[in-house]
Amino acid sequence: MVPPQYYLLLAAAIFCIGLFGILTRRNALLFLMSVELMLNAANINLVAFSVYWGNVTGQTLSLFTMALAAAEVAIGIGIILTLYRNFGDVDVTDAASMRW
Amino acid sequence: MTTKPQLNDDSNFLPGLAALGLFVVMAVVFLQAEFGAPEGFPADVSIVASIGYAMFDISADQLQQQIVSAEGFLAAFLIMAIALDVAIDAAVYLAKREEAGEVVTALVEDVRSDDPTSGGEPSSGRGPAARADGGYDSSDASSGGDR
């Protein structure tokens, strides 16, 4: 069996790539992709420790996380569409106020 | 003249150092962590069936076959079904575009499909072209608006 430290390192790397994208980019679509990377990093940990401890709770929970990610993307794309309509761009720093 | 994609390097990469620092901290902690002996799954048990039974809260004593133990997720399954339903409704609500109370198509310019040879080109001279941001380009209908 692969040591769990390897899974943890992989998940940490993917999480930090997502965090890097959120901290450095201004494009809303790249924001959404970065959040997906961070969510999938959590999924890797759930599945890895599910196998390690011999319990399928983690794998079942990861399925729910994927469904939650799908819902988040549906809402996120709708928000980006509205952002583009109202500001003519998908730069997240343009939407600095609650009214326009 | 052809153009090629170029890396958008106008971002400030300095805040990204925080992510790099976080990875270093996590890597140090993970490599020093100690875990107990791995248990793993039994060889003669179906994992996929066990996940399915866990999702619908069916315990092992109701079944003829052996399954891997897990908690029940029936309530979470129903809540997630409602959340997905709400999400698709919200996505449709956010994506639809209304002009004077009438729903029009989202992010589509004034494309007329009556001419099959046009290949979906924006119409010219037949009224104002709809821009992607919801407005109409009345000054130059043949320009195609904001792409």
C-alpha cells in the first residue's frame, strides 16, 4: 500500500496550485477552476484515508463533494455570465460594489 | 498576419508566494506525521456496492452479502438532491436575459438561421445587432458587436 504521506503531499500540491491561482489571477473563470482544484485536493485525502482505514465513509463523502462542486460550477458560471453582461469583462476586481 | 497565444503575465505573482509557503509548511508537517498500521479493505467485499448501501442507509444486517462498514448518508443524499435542484434553477435564472419582459437568448448575437449558406454570420441591415452584454449595436449592425 502506498504510504499516506504521498497522497497528502499530492493533495497539498494541488491545493496550493489552486490557492496560487486565486491569489494571483483576476479572471473569474480561472477563479472557478482554482476553487475546483482545491476541492479535488480535499477529495484525494478523503479517498486515500478511506482506503487506509478500510471504511467507505470517505469515498461516499467524496461523491457528495463532487455533486457540491457541480452545483457550485452551475451557480458560478451564471454569476460570471451576469458579471460579463454588466461590466463587459470577467475581471473580478471590476465588481467592487454591490450596485452599479 | 497570424497571431499566437501569449502568456498573460500582467498579474502580480507576489501574493502567490503565500501559497508556496503554505505548501512548504504542509509538506514538512506531512512528512513528519506518523500513521498507524493500514487496515485496507477485505479482498472479497465489493467496494462499489458498499458505497451504494451507505448512500441509501442500508445496514449490513439487512443484506445477504458482506459489505464494508460506513455511516448512513440518506439525509445527505436528499439534501444534496435539493441543492442540485436549486443550483440548476439558479443557473437558469442567472443565465436568461430579458428585454422588455420577454426572454431572449443568452450571449447570442443577432444570428438569422433562414440563410443556410451564411454559416451563422451576424445579419446586416436587418435591424440592430444584439451585443453579448445585452445591449444593441444600432450604429454598425454588420460589425458583430462586442465579441
